[in-house]
Amino acid sequence: MFEIHVSEVRSFLQCRRKFQWASLLYKGLEPRRPVRHFYLGRAVHYALQAYYDTGEHPTDAFLGWTDYHEYHIREAMGEFWDDELAVVLEEERAQGSGMLTNYARWAFRQDKNLKFIATELAFELPLPCPSGRSSSRIRMGGRFDGLVQDIDTGLFWLFETKTTRDMRDLNWIQNDIQAGVYIWAAQSIYGLEVQGVLYNFLKKKVPKAPRRLKNGGYSIAQNALKGTTWEVWLDQMSEDVAEDMGLDPVPNVSYKLTDVQRNDLTSTAFEFWERRKKLIATYRNQLLFLRERGNVFFHREYIRRTQRELRALMAEVHHIGLEMVRPSTKMYANPSFFNCMGCQFKTPCDLRSAGGQYQAVLEYEYQPRIPWPKDETAAIAQWQGERNG
């Protein structure tokens, strides 16, 4: 039985030459040098799995992941490793840790109505045929980010995390093939109806903490407010007040105290809250502006998908899958501005189209794709134990 994945379906529809070189059904190649946006995306997914599974801070999980993979990338690349790649990975490490530190601040307040049923669940299921029976030739494999239940409504939603540089144009999510396939998989595994997708977007940019002035206040320049969030301002104020008092940092502090909480405070804690309250009052207008504008670095959006939509999608995926595995299917390039921009096979593809020696490039600059470990958490923990022991 053949196993296909959503990434391969997308690649097949986009450019069959790219599909032939990348798919494990054929050559199964990947660049020896890690692709930057794939590296960051994988690390963020791993960190959020740890966060929602165990409560580990996502930044700590992210740094552990990058340590593990940078070590193994160095080992695998050997002579191909260079200082330029080291700088790139260090930049990704700094950006990812900053993103996740601020995500934890934001999600602390956003996740209160969600119950996580599963995270990063791998699956292998027979594709449904249009007739309704299960295919005997093709199965669909994949891994979805999570399944959540909305506590207020009791409804179930697929939880899908995306890292992006621009959150202004999200029209594509309405008909996202990947999300539709993953909803079908979640329903098949758990035997429940999934309403659609809760997209969890993280912008590939780190919000900046407010700049503190010599007088102890903060810069309120318009440019300074553009690059920050309400959560960052509020938490930075708490940390600064704690530092001024010689206390440990106090992250994720509630915006207000109840009367019961106020009565239970020690004198030191009471002074902390009074100082913080005064600081918040001083910058009330800036905080209200940031809160009403919303967080521009993180965004969640619910997209419903009907059962009729899912049946139609899976019928199409079945037909595409048959084409993908059929020996007589022709493989050819589909060059265009969008298809070629950022393609990891552009150099050998251009050489092949020009009649050049593309095979040498494939052999020298590419390697067999390395599959994800079945249990990446266990693999990283074992590696850390061996290094520390």
C-alpha cells in the first residue's frame, strides 16, 4: 500500500518535478543545508506541543530542540557546515525564542476557554474512496497540531499553528487542503464531529518591550507603540516594579486584584501592587490603545468546514493520490514566478531545463530525506541525558 502526505499532494499539484525529487514515493531528497523557514516552523510546533502537553515553557522546549538539531545538522553536513549557516541558525534561534516568550504571555490569557484533547498526533489511515469504502491501495499519513474543545460551547475544533511573515491576507485558509484532510483524520480517529479549524497564527517578528527612560518612565512615541503589545507592556511594567523593589520577576500578573486577594497580600506584595497600579494609571491611554488595537503578532481565527465539504475534498484527494502513485504518470516542471520563488530545487531544475548536468548538483547538494523521529521528545531527552551524563 502506498502512503501519501498532504505536503506531497500540494507539491504534486504545484510542480511534478519538485514532487518527483522530494517525495518519498520517488527520490525523496532534501537540501543538505536546512531550509530556514521549515527549520523555524518545526521548532515552533515542537515547542507548542511541549507547552500544551506538559506545561513546559515553550521557549525552553524550543531551545532544547534547536540544540539537538543543530548538533545533528553539524554531524550530518560535515564539510558542508560553515560559519554562514551557523549565523542563520543563531538568528532563527533568537527570533523563535523571542516569539515564543511573547506567545506564552499572550496565550496565558487566550487559552482559558480551550481544553486540549490531543497535540501533534501522527496518523496513517486508508484513504476513503468516493464510494465510501476504504482504499486498498493508498493510505494518508500525517501529523496534526492539535484537537481542542471549546469549553463554552462543547464543540470540537482542529488546532492548527502557522508561522507567517504577514497576517494581512488570510483568504487561503478557507479552502486549505491540509486542514480539511486533518479534520477528516481527527474525526476518523476519535469518532466525533469536528466543526472546523482554529488557526493559531504566530508572526515571525518579536514584539519589543517598552523603552524605559532615565526618569523611570516609558517612551510613548508612536513608532514605539507600533512594535509592541498590551501584554508586553503590562508584563514589562510588572518586571520593572519588581526589579526596583529587589524582587524576582513576576510574569503573567493579572490585570486586577479581587478584594479577597488584596486582603491576603503581605506588606511587600501590597507595595508591589500599589506601585504597579500607579504605573498603569500613568500610562492608561497607551495601554487602552494597545488593548483595543489587539495583538498584531498573534491571531486566532475559527473557520468552519461542513461534512459535505470534507467528503468532496477527500474524493478529490483520492483521485489525486491515484495519479501520484500511477507508474504511467508523467513528471514535468511547472515553472512560474510563484512556483519557483523559494523552491528548494530551483538550481538543479534550471540546469535540467537548460540541458545541463543537474544530476551532479542533486548528488552533491542534496541528501535522502531524514524522517521525523517517531518520538522526538524522547529522542531529545535521551540526547540531553547522554550529554549531561
